[in-house]
Amino acid sequence: MKSLALFVLVALLSGCENFLDTDNTPPAAPRGIRTVSLDNAVEITWLENTETDIDGYKIWVSDNYDGEYELIGNTPDTRYIDRAARNGTTYYYALSAYDFDGNESDLSEDVVYDTPRLEGFAVRVYDYRATPGGAGYDFSTNSIGRYDDDFTDFFYEHFNGRFYLDVWNDTDVQDMGYTKDLDEISVAPTQGWSPSKTVEAIIGHTYVIWTWDDHYAKVRVREVNSAQVVFDWAYQTAVGNTELKRVLPPDGKRKLQKEKAVVLSR
């Protein structure tokens, strides 16, 4: 009888100890959230929580920062790709962290949003003097055409042993320097555009182009020689995207007819 009482006492004490050890404290909300625009997708990354009992993270999305957030997935990692995102639509993201006891943090407070955009790889256009019909590129239709077509966003030129990306007078271009990949440049500049409307095409450099119809694009040169340039590109389909928006002239219009002339006198 004494041994049974001792067993019951030990069991009760053990139960109390387990109860006292139960973790009811939720983790901190995730921090350092960043996004990268992809083609019909958004990549989301964040800093790892410092708690030692983190089991994973939940990813939430909304159509505005103060709106209702919908759970779209969870992961034990610090990276998630929203493959349901569509080009030209802006998405707001938030995260929560949860531990092994099921405690969940509040939603992150960072203002994080992104707008997926079109992209393409290994596109090839040719020197406009030698191949005028295949020297120009139009981002909006993902098409190669004449260098002097009204809808051409930029064209390629080889001159005196040097290589150039040229734009017309109603378009802007800027060399952003060497980048390890296309996604390294995520926001268009607000100043520093080339006054000559041309930039030297250099392997590994990324260039931002502000198109005649108020869209932004970026081009990264992969190969270049006297006959052609090979590049990767990304193009934002959303006009007035808050990350890339630029102010139009007071009348809200831009000159659409391109001047058919050589853009730089050498």
C-alpha cells in the first residue's frame, strides 16, 4: 500500500512539473522581410527568429497593408515563393512565426509589397546598321523588330569597335554597373539618365530603361560582339507602380512619335 501511494505521489509531482514546463509564450513577429519581383511570382525572404524552439513561419497576403490577410503557406525556412502572384498586381505580405508548442506570433509590422513583372532570358538583337529589321526590342510585346519602329524601346549598335544600347529621344536609359544577376537591381533610379540617350554595352552590366509609355525595364548583357548583343530582361507591366512611379508632365502626356534620327553624333 505504501509503494502504491508513493507511485501516485511521484506521478502527481511529475504531472505538475510537466504542467509548469509548458511554454505559453509566443515567438516574436518576424523581421527583416524583403521581396523580389519575379515573372508571375514573388520571392519573400526574412531574418531567422532568435528563439531556439521555432517550428516554422506562416505567410500571409493582402491587397493592401491595412486589409485582411489570407494565409497562403507555411515553411520551416526563411524563404518562400508566392507562385500564385500575377504580373501587374501589387501584393502586400506579412509573416507570423510559431513554435513547437503551437504558440504563434503577431503578424509582422513591416510594410512589404511587390508587383510581379515579365521577364525573359537570352534574347538576341543585332547591329542596326547591318540588320535594321532585327536590331530593336519592344518589352511590352516581347518582340524583336526594326530599330526605328515607333514601339521599339531600345536598339543595338556597333560603332568603331565599341558596343552600345541606344534609345530614342522620348525614352531614358542608365547604366547601373556590374551586377551578379538581373534581380540585383530592384528599383529604378530617379536621376542619372544618360543625356546622350546611349550607353556602352558591357558584359555583366545591368541597365534600366524608362520607356516612352511610362514603364520601367531592366536589361543585363550576357554576350556582346560586333554583330549582336545577348541579354536578359525584366519589364514592369503596371503603370504607376509605387516602387517605380515617375511623374508625367503637367498635361499627363508624353511625345509618342519617335524621331527617326541617329541619337548620338560620334
